[in-house]
Amino acid sequence: MNLWITSLGKCIVGSHSFLMVVSSAVPTALNCRVVPGSLKQIDAGNGQVFGVNSADEIYTLYSGVWTKVPGSLKHVSVGPAGVWGVSAGDYILNLQRGDWVVVRGKLQVDAGGSVFPAGVNSNDDIYCLPAEGSWINIQGKLKYYSCGSYSCWGVNSADNIYIMKGVTPTKCGGSLQWEQIDGALSMIEVSTDGKVYGVNSNGDLFERYFCVSSINPAGTKWRQLPLYQRIKHVSYDGGHLWLITLDNSILDCTDDLN
């Protein structure tokens, strides 16, 4: 059961302001169901869900059933940029017509951006691949990087949080100006529609939820989402929040506050 207080709030961004519905709520729990299977990492985007297990086997959710995909990956990502993965040797692979094609470079890659992949390598260097051209190195150091339709978010080795605004398919580096965001997270994910979720070192789940929009990609506040289990990975798409717990269990959750 959720307790709701709904009102009109004003978001002020620079010299611009706009009205939005603000929900102040105290949820007792997310509406979650346990999905059969075991995964160490999961990613959702464009209506698809992919994941990898502890043996680096790849699975996709098809008609509600996990279907094994040929190949071996330690990390997989799906989004507007297609399906991308990283092998045990940190090689980048792109799924093309049912086959994994090796792409030059070594990264933890994310496919959630506007038709461009992005990621970080083992030295925490940051890269993105524009719609046309080769990988671009973005100044800075991050251990995890994720992109949405109008912004990219990352966390560094100290769990500090940063946002890169102004990203486009042809300008994947965005403004090239990092803005630090309050809080501390060990991993962060941006959905295709711009929603931002993260997990801290304690396994707590957070959402950047107030005034997040294309006008103000950074939003203004974090809220902790109530869970009875600690988690290590999160992804969001199409109203579903996909979570991986510390023991590799899979949760499919919905949150009526969105």
C-alpha cells in the first residue's frame, strides 16, 4: 500500500520554470516478483531484456521465458544502439544479424544512448562511439558509465556521481563539461527515456526522481526505493525495474510513483 500526496510543483531551471505534478509518497515496498533464473548482470531497453549469469552465459527474455543466446559475455547491454557486450578479455562485441561481431576497443559498454554506445575501460577511461566515426575519449575517470536519450551519468572509484548533458547521436561527448551530483553510488543506469537509478555500496536502491526532464536532466533529488533485499545491479525499461540481488536472484518490479 502506498500513501499519496499529490500537488502541482514548480521546477526552476536557470531562467526557465515549468509546472509538473509532484507526488510525495511513503511507499511500504516496491511491487516485485521473483523471476526464475540466476543472473549476475541485467540490462533492459527498447522493450528487450538481456542478462548474463556467473558462467558468462547470455540470456534474453522471450515471451516470458529466458532463452539462451550463443556466445559468452561478462556484461551485456541493450538499447537504441542495439545489443552490445563485453567478453572476459574485455573485448567489445556487437550483435549483428544473430552473430557477435568484434568491435575495436576494450570497454564496459552501455547501449542506452541515442543510437550510440559508450563505456569505460579497465583504466577508468571514458569513451563513446558517435553515429559516424570512431571511439572518442572523454576527459575524466569513471568506473561505470550509462547514457540515456539526453544525458549520460557515471560514478568514479570514490563513488562520486557525475552527469554529462547535451548528448546527441552525432555529439556523444555532449557538452564535455562534467557536473557533480550529490550522493554516492557504486553503479548507475539511465533508461532510454531518461530515468536514472543507482545502487550504493550497501546494496540500497535510489532513483533521481524530482524535476528530471530534457530541460533539466540532472533533476534535483534522490529518493531511496524500499527493498527487503540488497541488490547489486539495476536496469529500467517500459515501466519495469529489473534488479539483481546479491545472490544473483532476479526481480521484476513496478513502482506506482513513476
